Amino acid sequence: MYHLLSDFLKVTEEAAIQALPWVGSGDKNGADQAATSAMRNQLNQMKMNSVVVIGEGEIDEAPMLYINEKVGKGYGEELDIAVDPIDGTTPTVEGKDNGIAVIAAAPRGSLLHAPDMYMEKMVVGKEASGVIDLEAPLLQNLKAVAKVKNKRLDELTVLIQDRPRHADAIRIMRDNGVTVELFQDGDILKALLPCMKPDKYDMLYNIGGAPEGVLSAVAVKCLGGEMQASLKFGNEEEYNRCLGMGFADPKATLQHQDLMASEEGLFVATAITNTVFLKGIKMESTKYRTQSLVIDNGMKDFKIVESVKEVVHSSTL
């Protein structure tokens, strides 16, 4: 599947470029439609016979890139595709940071079909892989990570989204001297920091979107880290929906292998606006300059790719 890496890069680059005119527009629907259409068009030019498992919603909710939609030319690689044409739609249309176009892929049948609901997530880098247990108390996990990284608790740094639902977790960490780095948006990329910058970040603990969790899980596995997760139900309807999607026990803790049941995978994200380590699109005369994060398990590392593309056409508001 790695021979398709450059094609997947084109997918996210084009989605990001088509979203650019909508930055600061306030129009979430317009931005999402532009990015989704561009992403789908590019995917359908690829030599693959693949299925969207994380997408824009069910077939009755989304006209394109819906769950179970087949993409590609109908022959070639058989893959599970997870997409988010714009992760961070709200900050993007508000003209703020943390808007990306992102895609992940793995062999057919290996990615979790995650419902659109909350998911509790815990991520650590390679050094702490194998020592976390989401079913154990948060403090126990922090102590385990500190021990394996030869640190004191007050030397740990944990990323967590600045939301009221995290108040108890933040209190536990701060009461034990852990440095808490709060963020507002973009938990897909934030989840990668314990793997990409292990000297600075020791863990991500967050309750965010389940589809975004699967996208992160692919990159984290390719980087040698570990992610565990658990679905969080807002009501009985969400629980029953999981049963209908084939979850034997929707309340069970999801190990990394449950999120991604393959050692093969790739992840590509192109920045629309500035992110923690990617620069947003720059328009220079008749050219777009983009920055993308590229990860696959073959390199066991990441690289940042800068591309320059001629302006052929642009979306209009």
C-alpha cells in the first residue's frame, strides 16, 4: 500500500486547498462540502478498491464519503479508509489555528468502525508502550509511565482538552504535580505528540470524538506508541447503535489491536491553518505552498512534506 502514499498526499493537499477560501468565512457547511468533494474526487482517481469506514456519516446523513462507500477505480489495493476532510471545521471557518485535512488507511477489515460519539483515549509513546491500562485509575497509569520513563510525577507533561468534562482528571494530575497542557481543538494531531516529541510530552488523556480516535490510532501504531480507548455513551440510543454495528460489548476497553488490527498503515494530514507543528497553506502569487505530516509503519517515523502547487482553479464563496 505504500506505493499509494504520494496519491494519498495529493488527496489531503487538494482537500486543504479547496477549503482555503472558506477560512474565516463562518460557513461550516460550505467549507466541509468543498473539502469533502475534493477529497472524494482524488480518492476515486486512485488504483484501489477501498471502503470508507470512518467518514462523514451514514449513507442517509452524507452525500459523499459516507460510511461503507466504495472509493477508488475499483481495482488494486483493498483498504479501509478513514477520513476527516476538515478536522477542526469550527476554528477553520473562524480563521483560527488547527484546521487540517486528514486521511488514514490500513488493509481491508483492520480498522474499527467507530460510531460518531465520544471516546475516552489514552496515548503514550514508544517508551511507555505496554505499561498503560485504561481500566486502572488515572494516577496508577501516570505512575507507571513515570517509572518506565525514569521520571518523577512532577516531571510528567500530559495533554488534555480544555473542557468541563475533564475537570476531575485535571485535578488529579495537578494535585500530584503533573504538568497539564490544555488545548482547545485538534485532538488528532495532539494525540501524536507523545510519540513525536516524547522528551516533552508523556501522555495524552482525552475524551473526544471516536472517529478521530481511529485516525489517531493508525498514526500512533505506525510510530510505535500505544493507544487504548473506551466508547462513552450519551444515551441508550448510542449504546444500541453500537450493538447494531456489531460491538459484542460496547462498554469493553478497546486495546490498540481493536482500533487497528494490522501492523500496516499510513496517515497523512495537510494543514489548512497553522497547527502545533505544521504551517497553514500560503498563497504565493500563482502558487500554493502546503505542509503535510506523513507517517507509515515502514519508516517507523514521521516526515513533514512541503509542496508547491500551481493555482489551477479555486473555490468561490
